[in-house]
Amino acid sequence: MSHAPTSALCDVTFVFLDLETTGLTPQAGHRICEVAILRERDGLAEGQLDTLLNPGRRLDPQAAAVNGLRDAQLAGAAPFAMVAPEVLALAHNAIAVGHNLTFDLGFLNHELAAIGQPQLSGPSLDTLILARRLLRCRSYSLTALCNELRLVRPSHRAMADVLATRALFHHLRQLMAEQGIVTLADALRFERGLRPNEAEPEGHPVIARALAEGRALRIVYSSRSTPEPTERIVHPHYLTQERNGVYLRGFCELRQDVRTFALAKIQEVELVET
């Protein structure tokens, strides 16, 4: 059963997930080499998956240095297609939670699309974003946060990081409750920088229409890293309210990644015709 936005967070089914990969980007041919998922309801685990995968390619040296895996360990493992049904079953009607979740969902959805399976597109919560809104720390890496908060420590292996993310999320959930953020809708809005009863940020009417209709946008954008205006196709996710203005978050086809765009720096915007 799907969760209503008004569901209390304590009543929501969560699926905590983490991956190890052969490199940083699926668009460059990198693959998942380890997946861990833990499904939780009422604070209790309902099911889990923790397995190595054969990525069909070698690990990048940089990835192997971080996760400690070796190609020989992966050679006899199952391919992703073999575990995809279990991944989808665990994630069904649950709210995905991860640390820098965009990275993990990007890889998972790339793998699912490659074998003709539905992608994970439901509501999700990112402990990295929530931690940045709730805490003041020198580093917001999962390791640094768990060390500072004296939580279970991650190890750059998938299940250890899932357990650390789970502990971090429940700590952040308590902090949110102290600020009156107690429902799923509250948490989803807070991730976008909005507290209960705060109005939605005002954006360009074309952007509002794109969000309402699930349409892509063509924007002309200038930033500090690319001062010369560049044209981009963006698939918008939502608007966020930050201290220095309103931002659009969405998938950028130019960068092949989820990016955040300051509305003040968008010079032109129009709907992409379907």
C-alpha cells in the first residue's frame, strides 16, 4: 500500500540502500558491483539484500582503493539482472533513503532500464541533504557524520553503509520531530528547504508548468564554473528554497547528472515540445 503524504514518519516503510560501483558514472560504462538494501517498518527489518555482483568489467583502481573489492571476488557473482526482481520487491511501496541518494538511484535506474525493468521513481529522502539542513559540521560525508554523532560507522562496503545510513536517518528524524516535521510530506518539503506552513517558493510560470505536467525544459544558464551562457535540456524534479534564493533541481542532459540551477542565473527558459 502506498504511503499518503500525511503519513507519520514513524508509520512509513523505508528502504535503505547503498551500492558499490566500478567507477563514478554509469554513462561511462561503470556498473554496480555490490548492492545492499534493508526494508524497514516500525523500526524493524522486513527484508534485506546484501550481495556482490559481477559487473562484467574491471574495477577502476580508484574505486577498488575505496571499497577494497577485487575483480577476482566479483567474477563468480551473479549479474544484476538476477537480483533485479528482489531489488524491486524490496523497494515496492517504500520510501527510499540513502546518503547522496542521487548517485545510487542513478546507477540502479540505469541498470534497471538496461534490462527493461521499471525504474525507481517514487518519493525518497537523502540523509546528505537533511544533515546539511539540520546540522553544522565541517564534513557531511557519511563517515564524518557517524563519527561526530557516535553512530554505527560505515566502511565503504554496501551493507555497513546501509546500517550507518539507517542510524543517521533515525537521528535526523528525531531532530526533525523537535521542529514539528513529523509527516512524510513535512520531511519531503523540508528536504527542499521548506518548514511546515511555509509557502512554496515562487518560480517562473514556465517552470511551474513543466513541474505540473512532467515536461522537460530548455534553459540558457550561466554559472561561476561556466560564465558563458550554455543551453541545456533539464528534466525538472522540484524547486528548493535556499538562503540565497530559489533553485531548480533536475536531471541535466548536458552533464548527464542531477544538478541544481539558481533561478536568478537562468537567462532563458521554455518548454520542450513532446
